[in-house]
Amino acid sequence: MPLVANKIEEIRAKYGEDTVVVLDESITPLSYPVNTYPTKITSHNFDKQPLVTGLLQGIKGQYLILDTGVINIRKFTSYEVEVSAE
């Protein structure tokens, strides 16, 4: 916290006391192991195929790895999607 305390105070002085809220929460480690890597990588594209089905095998960086292919989630950042487990 000492490394950023001065910067936080600068921001509060410039934009108001309530602009920065310092959280005192512990870090929660997240782990998304990849169960199976695809032998041939097929990339899904919501522009060409709006409905994508498959079983989530894992997450690696910005990629959702499904049993039917991969989705580069950063490519579709502003898209509205619906996920269902059936």
C-alpha cells in the first residue's frame, strides 16, 4: 500500500475523497485447469455463427476451450451473450 498511497491521495485531492475506495479483502486464487486440449484448433466466430454449443474443457488466458473449438473472448468483448447449461 505505501507504493500507491501518494497516488491515491493525489487522485482524491483532484477528484474528491469518494473517488477511490481502498478495499481490505483477501485475494481469492482462481484455477481453471484445462481438462483436454484440442488436437485441431477450430476458432468459433459469433459474427459467422451466432450459436455456439459445446462442453467447456478449460480456460487458458483469453481463450475458452470447448470440445467443439475455442473462443477468443477478448475478440468479442462488447458482445452480449447468453450461456446456458443443459
